[in-house]
Amino acid sequence: MEITAKYNPVEVEDRLYAYWMENGFFNSDPDEREPYTIVIPPPNVTGILHMGHMLNNTIQDVLVRRARMLGKNACWVPGTDHASIATEAKVVAKLREQGISKDQLTRNEFLKHAWEWKEKHGGIILEQLKKLGASCDWRRTQFTMDEKLSEAVIDTFIYLYNKGLIYRGIRMVNWDTVSKTAVSDEEVIHKDVNSKLYYISYPIVGENASLTIATTRPETIMADAAICINPNDERYYSMKNKKVLIPLINKEIPVILDEYVSMDFGTGCLKVTPAHDVNDYALGIKYNLPVIDIIDNDGRLNEKAQILTGEDRFDARKKIVEMLDDAGLLVKTEDYKSSIGFSERTDTVIEPKLSMQWFLKMEEISKPALNYVLSGEIKLIPDKFKNTYKYWMEHVRDWCISRQLWWGQRIPAWYLPDGSFVVAKTADEAFTLAKKKYADIKISELRQDEDVVDTWFSSWLWPISVFDPSACGHPEIKGNADLNYYYPTNDLVTAPEILFFWVARMIIAGHEFRGKAPFSNVYLTGIVRDKSGRKMSKSLGNSPDPLKLIEQYGADGVRTGMLLCSSAGNDILYDNSQVEQGRNFCNKIWNAFRLVKSWNIEQIPQPDYATKAIAWFNSQFNRTLKEIYDNFDKYRISEALMDAYKLFWDDFCAYYLEIIKPAYGSPIDKSTYTETLKFFENLLKILHPFMPFITEEIWLILNNAQKEHKSIMLTHQPKLCDFDEKTVSVFEQVKDIIVNIRTLRQNKNISPKQSLELFVKGNFDLSFASILMKLANLSKVEITEMDIKNMSSFLTGTNEYYIPLGSRINISEELEKLTKELEYARGFLSAVNKKLTNEQFIKSAPSNIVESEYKKRLDAESKIKILEDNISRLQANNI
RNA sequence: GGGCGCAUAGCUCAGCUGGUUCAGAGCACCUGCCUUACAAGCAGGGGGUCCUUGGUUCGAAUCCAUGUGCGCCCACCA
């Protein structure tokens, strides 16, 4: 059988994924085993895979695959999010391309287009995840706008409304005057803009004096409802109970007092414009001021402004400044820098606009959610996010849950002709409720709210709704078998930027509807950035196409590359070289497999070096295994992978295989071969969660004959075994000797093919001599007390090693090397002595530290003696 | 403006409750090798005032304070 020298992932990956799917290896149903559950953070249904998804889902897959191999019933639930804002924007854009504007369509017509779009593009991202190797139970795929899940959202709304937690209120929305819609905060880009601060004087009624205010928006003065000053401001004590005139329109408005006004900004006088500023609105409520909205949806002044009607707000600003100046009411103009919001879509300045919205009261329901995290019942990884979480939850504001969109779950509120409303699941139910108010009302007189709920209002239910949507909004229901088995889930893997939008709210919903936190651990990944630290984004064009990467480097290579450089919570700076490293590692594994596969097995005695190597690697393996398990426990996934990487590459390939490898053409003894296969298989099992394809491929070939398990993922992770620390440390010394000899060869230009002799003085364990002889190409290893001429020497620990070099010896070079070492050893000794002569140190330091210093001194002294001896011997030789 | 966090090799980061894991890892770099598993490789090697300045201590990369430079979250002052 011919095996290629280079691993070819493309063919292997598609074949194996199909094999896994056919056999349903990813499927999970409740049984007697301990469950392990992850729900996927649902990507946008019409989105495509980006590097952030790759990282995030690789981590989830590692966790799930590992849990599966620890004998748990692992269930990874996939699905997609309807992402109302993003998806609706895409549909609107696509319609615009076809020359259709959203206003021309009815709600139902628009939704028809939206569903078509969803059918066409929906779920592509899930297919892409399969390329990555994601081991989701695909039978369980969910969509946040599926009928059942939408019903869950409506039930939840009604439940919270009936509990008195949902109310209507005024809020500033970000109004885009070009597309004439409200946009979300995320779609507003803040830019620092040089603007002006205008000082305008308002004549005081009945006096020949005026008050000067400072504003950046002079075009809104016609909407002013009051002038506000700080009651502690001495300059304006006399202004109490007075009135002023709005310039140009000469409208009388009161002067009010409130500590909200800061005395050191501008003149200390604030114009209060409730219709166009949210803080002013709050003041307006407090002092019962009228709301005069003078700006229309298209950004033009309306007739309520009395002047400049029909002008765009920015033209109006220029004109009104001139008019004020002409009237002698513009006191001065200052340059002023402020941050202004622009619409991401139309790049126009966002107009803050008051509107009626639905809110969820957060104060009470977020308290338990804070406690879950503070008490450690839910762990954030890394825990540095705990502080941020705490701060946010303690300063939480009510959640505006309505969105002025069509794509989503429509708010289940029906308005009566008198402006009041009822909340109900269906129009019929709403009609029943309405009849209680007005017996003669007709169903046709009811009008359902036009808005939909925020997307997060469906995704906060996700860990519950994917199992049993009917349990959402119904804490009294026990829930189905799936929910009771899989919920609460175990780990959530997501990005820190949605810790509040999503994670916190899931915790709230979990507690509210199930009385339990939805998960135990939240693993927060970083942002994937490019080499120069910029966030990867479509608009910058700095993101590689993940599917092309997979094609080029293999899914295992890409997974490994990304994981190696991503500790929790830290951003990852992506660079192709990392993925190359992953691919190279695949190739390394592949070639180790080729080597093992190429051997002829015979019943011959086991060489001593093989016996020793097996004993060592067994210890080394179990030692590393423990580290890997520890790292997994702490969710240090990249560290665990690096441990496995070095175990395979350095320990297994560079040492173990090199030692036991028979000479070309020679057979290998059966028991060494068997042990080696066992090691190899255990290594594959450890690597499988990280690199599912190549490990499965090799495992299947190696297990050709044995059909006990149809897949490596059905086997178990190796069990932790005791290991012999001594063996490991002795071997470290062996490695040290090998490296010293190899360095000597390099420096002296001695070919690796030419064998050398090694003489040892000191307490040397000869049992590893056979390994030394093989890896350092030595013809003999001997303990001696004799002095040998013309030799190079080195030290490991307190042992002295000598290699006869014959005529190749260069005495002055050797002398120089030894002198340097001697100097260093003397310096080291004097530092140790300094400590040991310090009475305070002896008194205060713990005894084991002091003892170790004494030992250091002894070692250093004997080392110095050896070095001095060797130097004098060389010098004698030299004569 | 309020809050949180970070600074260690050229890059990305480990470094637990101060002391032999104490200055580390991977990548990158340099040198020598096409040695019958692998040049996507093998062998060897050189890199750091642990951001500044103070303090605590017998002892500080590690604890405290100040400064500097970054990053994130929240709220946005007319």
C-alpha cells in the first residue's frame, strides 16, 4: 500500500464527514449517561462564515468532542438567528437593487420577500461549519423564527407584561432622515466633528436685559420649552420665577431651576428642548413642559417651528444663525468638538427622535443574574470579565425591546380606538379582552402594534427554546424530556462584546423561566484581528475566506493554527503562518504514521534501547497527559494543544521514534511495535478533539482489522496513570548529554556519521547508555577515573563527561570555553554566598529555601573544582 | 465623564499564594545538513533593564503607590 509523503486533507475530510453523518455519530438523545451540552451562539441565518465563527466554533467542537470521548452524552445544538436588523437591511438593499422601495410594499409582501431571501441564503453558514468539522447534532437545528420559537417569544412577552415588567415609554431613537427609519445603536458610527457652540441671548420679559445660553443646535430654539439654570448658581439668583422670550418668534417660556445643569459649561444656562434631546425630555416630564416637535421625519422643519418651515435642519441652522446675528442676539460663536452619530447605512447625521417604545424593567430581574456570576455558580473565562459584568448589572437600564422593523416577532399588543391597548396572543384573544372595556367594539377596530421585538428578545430564550419552546414564558411547565436532561447546559462559547446583550439576558431568562442558570461556564473568545491589529471585517477586506483556507490548509490545519494562538479573552492576531504551522503539524503526524506503517514485524528480541525508550515515553506521556487534563480543566485550550503538539513532535517523533526506529531494511520486534502502536493511538485520541479528520483517518487505517469501534470518537480519552518522575528526569539528563555531543559535532565539524566515545566521571546511571549510543552515535560509553588526553569536556549536574577528540582538539578553544564557565560559576557562587552570609536571610527565609541555597553552594563549589582541574590538566597538556 | 483591564524576547503570549520550573513557550531569525517517515523536514544556536520612578521585604517580573503608553465596556453635557 502506497501512502503519499504529504498529507492530503481535501479528499479525507469530505469522505470522513460524510461517514460521520451517515453513522449518526454526532446524534445525541437522552440516556443514562451524564449529559454534556453546548448550544451554539446562533449565527445570522443569512450570514456567511467569518474568521470569528471559525475560532468560536472550533473551540466548541473541541469541547464537545472531548466530552464525548470522556464518556459523556455530548450534545451540540446548532441553529441560526433571524437577526432582524441585519437581515431586514439585506432584504431592503436587495429590493432596492430591483427598484423596489420598502414603502411601496405591504408588511405581508415585504415578509414574503424576506422569507424567500431566508430560504435562498439561510443555512449556508451551517453547511460551512460542517467543512470545519463541527460535530453538531444536525437533527436538532433550530431557527429563532421557527413557529414554535416565535410562539415562545410571544408567550414570554405576554408573561412579562402580565407580571408588570413590560411597559411603554418614550425614548430617543436614532433616526435616519434619509432611509426614514430608526436604526439601532450598533448601526450608528460616532465621529468626532468640529462644530460650533453658539451663544444666543434670550430677552427677559419685562426687563431690558437678557439671558445668554450656549447651544450647538440653534435651529431647535423654536422648540424650546424653558431655560434651565442651576439653583446654586449665584449669578442667576435673580432669575427665579422670571420668563424669557425665544428669539425671532418671541414666544414666552419660563426659567426653571434644576441641579442637572452644570454651572461651568457655557454660560450656565441651558435651553430645554424636550422634543429633541433625551435629557431635556426628562426635565420636561419633571416640570410638566410641552413637547414641541419641530423636525419632521425627513429632517425638515415643520410648521410648528413657525419660521424656516420646510428647510432642512442644517440649512435652517445656517439661516437662523444669520437671522440671530442680524437681530443682534448672537453673542458669540466658539469652535467646539463633539462626537456626532452617523448612520452606517446612509452616512447622514442621525437625528435623535423621541418615540414611544416598549421596555422591559430590568432592575429586579437582573439581581439573580448578577448573583449567579458573583457566587461563581456561573464562571466567566477568563474571570477578568466578572468586574465588567458586575458593573453593568448594577447599572443596568431598562431594555428597549421594540424595533421599528417587520422582520421578527410582532409585538402582541392591539390598540383600541381610544388609544389604550391590550396584550394578547392572537387577535381573537385581544378582541375578547377589548370587549371587557367596550362591549360594542368590533374586531376590525383593533390595530396590532406595527413593531417587532428586538432580536435578543428571542435569543435570550435560546438555551431553553432549542429544547422545549413551550417552557418559555411558562415557568409553571415542567418541560419535556430533552429540556430536563440537557438543561442547564454546560459551556457557552461566545464573544465578550455580547456578554451583556446576550449572555446576561440568557441568565436572566434562565432564572426567570427555569429557576436555573442556563450554563455553568462562559468561555469568552477574543476578536480575530489581522497582523497589524485591525479587526477583520468585510469592509476592510482584510479577512481571508475561511473556506479557501480550509481547502488550502485543511480543516485540521486551520483549527490547529487558530487554536495555538488564542487564549481565552485575548484577541488573536491572525497570520497565515499560524495556519501553516497547523498544516505542517498534520504532515508531521502523517509521516510518523507512514514510518510506523512501513515496518516489518518479526519475532526477534527487543533491543535494550527500545525497552528503555518505552519505559521513558510511558512516563513522559502520562506526565504530559496530566498537564493536558489540568489545562482543559482551566479552559486553557491553546496550552493543552501546545502540550499535545510538543508531546507528539518533540517527545514522540524527535526522541521516541528516533530511538526505536530500526535501521533501514531491518525488521522491528513485535513487542516494541505493539507498544508503539498503543502510544500512537493514545496520541491520536488526545489530538482528536483538536484535529478530528487526520486522527480519524489514521485511526481507521490502523484499526482496519478491529471493528470494535467504528470511529475514534467512540473510544475514550486515555486514562490518567501514575508516572515515574525519576525516569523523566533521568531522561532529561540523557537529552542534555545528547545535545552537548551534537553541539560539539557541529562546532568541530564532525559528521553525525562518525562515531565518538564518551567517558563519564561521577554518579552515572549506565542504563540509558544504549539510547545515548544510538542518538549521539557513540561507539562506547564508559565510566572512568582515568585522565584522558586530548578531550573535550562538559558538565551536566555534577557529572563530568569527556569526549576524546585526538588531533581535532583545539586546546586554546577548550581553555576559553572552560574559563568562561568557570567565571560564571564563581559569580554564581558569590551571589549564593552573599545570601548565606546575610543573617536576616537565614533568620527569615523558610528553611527549605535556605537549604536549597546551601545545596547550590555545594554544587557550585564542586563544579568550580572540576573546572579548575580540567583547566590545569589542559594547560599541562599544552606544554 | 464613569468603570474595568493590560504592559515580559522581533511577534503572540505563559509565568498560581513573593524564593530551583525564574527569566520560559510557540512562531520568526541565524548556522549546518536533500541523513531511506517527513525540506511542510532534521540538527544546533543567538535574542529580554520583565514600561518609568518610588515603596514594602532578608529577597520583587510577581505585592503597594505614582507616572507613562495602550485596550475594552458603559454613558454621552447642552
